[in-house]
Amino acid sequence: MKRVEAIIKPFKLEDVKDALSEAGITGMTVSDVKGYGRQQGHSELYRGAEYVVDFLPKIKIELVIADDDVDNIISIITESAKTGKIGDGKIFVSSVEKVVRIRTGEEDEEAI
């Protein structure tokens, strides 16, 4: 099993969610996060004073999926989150040792 974490622009969440739903993904965790990469934040003007916004708002999507689905899910997220501009985000994939559904006690792939 793999954990897929995707950091995307907030306005792309619905597009990604819809695309994943069409692919049969039945659950995900979504968090509001802030961060920066190559964008390095940006400057804004407020009441005549310039200030720097270091951390930009992003959305973090987390999925736990079967190993066989990883490449397909990465492709779906990439296609649905891409704007072609800097700050589109990143996808991280890591291994998951064990999953347990608390309600039923099901484990591993039966639990996802």
C-alpha cells in the first residue's frame, strides 16, 4: 500500500476530487496548509504599505491506495491539478506498513 500526498492550489480541489471519484477513489483526507517552494511567496500592498506573504495557501490531499493504483492516481492528480504555472504543487508517495479500520478491525487493503 502507498500513501499519496498531493499539495495543490486551492481552486483545483474540486477538479481533483471529481477526477479521483470517477476513478473509483472513495475516500481522502483534505487539509488547508500553507507553504512555499520556488514561488518564494509574494509582495502585496495594503493601505499603502508593502508586506511580504511568505507562506501561500495550498490544499493537501492524502490518499492510501493499493500499490497497483499509484501510477494511475499520480496521472489523474497531475492532469486535474495542472495549470501550467509556477506553484501547481507536488505529489509525494511513501509506503504504508499497516492500515486498520477501527470500526470493523479490517486490515490493510480491506481497510482502504
